[in-house]
Amino acid sequence: MELTGAAAVVTGGASGLGAASARALAAAGSRVAILDIADEQGEALAEELGGRFVHCDVTSEADVMAGVEAAGRLGELRVAVNCAGIGLPKRTLARDGTPHDLDLFRKVIEINLIGTFNTIRIAASAMAGNQPGAHNDRGAIVNTASVAAYDGQIGQAAYSASKGGVVGMTLPIARDLSVIGVRVNTIAPGIIDTPMLAGLPEPAKASLGQQVLHPKRLGRPDEYADLVMFLVTHRYMNGETIRMDGGIRMGPR
């Protein structure tokens, strides 16, 4: 896919995996719209990359439509990368017998799963109007799941359910969008050194890294971005979920 001059939209693009993806896409010649709720960080990155920032709650149809429309003003939308997400650990039943807060469970599902689908459907609608490129490739969508979709730990019922949903909908959406020449793939990262781990002390991060088969360290956002670029540009990659985890298989805790 030719990325020079094409537009890309990245949700959760102000930091972590999203910011790394935005930088990689911009380096390849794309003009990037960053969709996030972190206004200050998002605006600074958009200015750095010569793109555009749009304040966006991915669960809002109006917000995502505004973000996709902003991307369309930068160029023909060819790429959408879904990185917006939250992880709020909570046991199904607390030690004192209190059940999991249902609103919290619903919030994780709404942002991680419904927010991803919301962005996919609106971005795909915009891509449908593109002139097809070589091999009728109109666009590529990359989603973010997690190894928790397969190896959910204690306290990850909501998170694992949301990410398992992203994995589960990848193939049927790829089948749905094949008629317009849009490919859909998903990355399931392992333990990546992102702001979600910012509260952990360095010894705790090092201990997590030692659980990885090889290399024994946390993953890096730029490694995630490398895989995003592979999936965006490789025309025969479609309907796939790829674990990017150094071979880790998470234990129960």
C-alpha cells in the first residue's frame, strides 16, 4: 500500500502503542490524525508529526465521526489503528464477598471492544469511497487485543472479555470488508512498557520481563509499531491475530 500522502487515524494515539504507531506511519509518509482524550499530549504529538489532533471518546459515534472526517481532510484515509483501551483489574468476587462492580465491567467492554468496533465501522465507511490501489487495496485496519484474550489472569475478567471480543470479531469483520478491499488484522501484545505500567517500580518491571521466554525484557512500543507497519503494508495479511509477546504464557497471577 502506498502511504505517502495518505491519511491514517490512530485511536489512543497520544501515548504508548498509539503514539509509536503514529510516529511510524508519519515516518512512512502518512498524514496522521490522532484521536485521544489526552488533549495536551495529543496536540503536542500532532504538531510534532504535522498531523491533526481530535479529542475523541471512542465510544461516541459523534467523536469518532469527527476524527475520521478530520483525517479525511488530511488525505485519503487508508489506515486505521485502534489502540485506545483501558485495563481496570477487579476480581469477580472480592475477598470479602463483594461482587464485581457491573458498571466497571461495562466500562471496560465499552471502551476496549465497542470503541474498537465503532472506529472500525466508521473508518471502513470512509475507506469504501477510496479509489482502489494496486490489487484493489483500499485500506488496512489494525486492532489491539492482548495476550489476556488467551491467558487472562486473576482480576482480568473484564479486560480479557473485551480483548477476547476483539480477537473474535477480527475474522468476521475481515470477511465483511473484503468486498470493499479493506484488510483487518489484530495484534495481541504481551507485557509492553507503556504508560499502563507507569505506576510499577523498576524492580517490578524487571521481574515481569523475566517471565518472558526470550528476550527477557518488556516489549517496546516501537516493536508494536513495527508490526503495525508490517500488517498495513503486507497485502496478503488479512483476518489474522498475531501474538507479540516474546513467547510468554501468563500464569494466573
